[in-house]
Amino acid sequence: MTVDSDFKADLARYPHRPFLKEQSIWAICIYRFGRRVFNRKPGTMRNFQLKFYWLIFRIVETITGVSLALEAKIGPGLRIHHFGNIFIHPRAVIGRNCTLRQGVTIGTLEADGPAPVVEDGVDFGPYAQILGGVRIASGAKIGAMSVVLCDVPAGATALGVPARVLLRVLPMDRT
């Protein structure tokens, strides 16, 4: 089995021997496999592999409680701490080196509504909910149990229900 560069980046953010220690890596592995199959040319082999993917996806989703939709665009370096109750909408976009914790939902407010776009290096606290067509900019932090319904600028922290955005104050240059 070949390992793609995105999955190598995911593995780099996990401890040694993650398949024995972290159930969330199982869900990420199946997601990456599914994306490779999904992007292949149509044909008999692709159809067979997609059926195999869906079977394994459902088993791993049931065991881990992590649902990474095949259609979602998730950048390399995804890290999931404390697996369970994690749902990513099929139209969601997640950048590089993001961290999710248990209970995170990244989804829509209505059936055909827009999905969130999450840029690089965003850190989600436990049970954070990101809903609707919002943009979470690079380096943002989303607090535990926050419900984010608005854009969050780069480096800011969003806390509360509904989330309030706290901007990071940069130190003054004293040269």
C-alpha cells in the first residue's frame, strides 16, 4: 500500500505507532483512501474500491464516532484528539494542520446552505460547532462548546454561544 503525502503529514502529527494508540487515525486513514479512490478515473476497479471504501467507512464511523465525509476537502496534517462525535459536512473545506477535538461539528445551518471554510492551523476545542457559510482564518482558535456563526479573523479566538470573537493583541515593536 502506498501512503500519499497528505496522510504522511497526518501521521507526522500523531505519536509513534498511532494505530495502536489513537482510534481517530483509523478514520483519517479511511478518508484519505476514499479520496484517492474518488479521484481515480471511472471504471470497474474504482467502483469496486468505492464499495469497499463505503463498507469500511461505515464500520470505522460506527466504532470511532468520526464522520469525515468523502466529498469534504481536508488538507494534510489533520489531527484529531479524543475521538468521538466528530462530523464534517461534505461541502466543508479544512486547511492544513488543523486540530479537532471530540464533539466538533463543521456543517450547515440548513439542508442546502453553505458550509464553512477553515483555513490553515485552526485549533478547535471540544464540542465546538462551526455552522453556515463562515470563514475561519488561519491560526484561529475556537473555544470549547462555542457555536460559531460568523467569520473569525486570523489569529483570533472565538468563545461562547453564540461565539464572540476576541482579537489577539500583538506586542508593540519597541525598536
